[in-house]
Amino acid sequence: MEPNIWKENFRIRSYEVDCRGRLSIESIFNFMQEAASQHADALGVSIQQLLSENYTWLLSRLKIKMNSYPVWRDQLTVCTWPSGTQRLFALRDYSLKDQNDNFVGAALSAWLVIDTHKRRPVRISPFVDRLHPIEGDHILPDKLDKLSSLKKHTYERKFQVRYHDLDINLHVNNASYVEWVLETLPFLTQNDVILSEFEINFLAESFIHNNIVSKCQAHDAHEWVFNHSLHREEDGQELVRARTVWRSELEN
């Protein structure tokens, strides 16, 4: 294994699976964030270390593709590595494998460094130099471009930010946004549907007691592709754009 690839093993517990016993996508997000955090800490650029310099990491964009899902009591191995830059973003790749070393998924993420006083992005290159990225082809060939805005919607749900939703920066953690995106879809309990692709843009922060409106619209109903948007109800600020792709479980 390359010297700058971080490997983290996770034993899947009962509260990390969905109603069908498969590892939930929210848990996968948490696993990837934990592996990235551990790696950043080992490289001397963790959130805690950057906060002492009045900076912090902010996940801006992520795309994940899943071939299959481990189940309760399985093991998931997350390998992650810094993989270069894209404009203001530091890129990080992820490879997901099951306990038999079978490839089950892959992800590409884009991160900003924020000045905690000005709440604005700063030049990424000094921080990327400290990450010692592995340059070359990414695990996914896709570029992390900004998703299109949602012009109309069919489904809508509202949520309020709870204490449980906050992360170490005291704003809503990424997994809660993922949960709210998915909760808006009406077919989640269908036994023959599985999430194969999830892409998300984090556009703005939200905080305790904010009211969140989650909307979605079928982009291609025949192909089970949906576009999503989350807004803060108080001021209409768009917080998240997402795109989900679903397939029949029989295709596995």
C-alpha cells in the first residue's frame, strides 16, 4: 500500500444498518469522515490542529458510487488518500471493501479550508502541501462540478435542526443532511430498490433550531434519478444540492 493511504476497519453494528439490515448510507458517510479525520490528524492537519491556526476544513462536494452494501456484523474497510486539487478544493479519494477484500464502493470528495474569523475560503495550496497528495487518476473519473439548481419539486418534507445534528464546528453535520435528503423520498422501504449513486454539494451552514425544507424532483423517473435541494426556511438560503440514482436490487 502507498505510504500516504490511510486504512480504517469498521465492524458494522446493529444501529448502523437500515431497516433491511444493510449498512446505511449515513453510516458510510460517517465512516469516511472518521477515516479522513484520522488521516488528517496523522498528517498534522486535523480540524483541531487547524482551529488553533484559526482555520477549519469544510466538506464541499462528494460523490459516492456503491456496487453492494455490507450487512450487520460484516466488516467494511475504508482506504482514503489526499489526491490533489481542483481550483479552491483539496481532493480526497476513498475505496470501500468488504471483509473478503471485495470492492463495494468508491467516492471522491472536495474540501475547502475556511478562515474561522472571516468564514471565507482561503488559498488551498499551503494546506495541500502538508497533505502530501498522491497525484494521478482518481478512483472515480467524474469531476465534482456544481449541481444544477432545483426548478420545481414533487416531494417536500420539513425538519428542525437538533442538538444531535451538530458537529464539532457547532453546525449541522454532513450525515444529517444526507438523512434529510433521503427522508424526502417516498419509496425508501421498497425491498427491490437500492441506492447506487449519491452526489451532494454543501453550499451553506445551518445551526441549532433552524427549520430545514427538503425538496426533490424526479430527473428521470424511468431511470430512478432524483434531484434534491435543502433550504433554510427562515431566510430561504439554499444549504444543499444533491442527486440520487437508484436501481433494482435484482441487478446485483
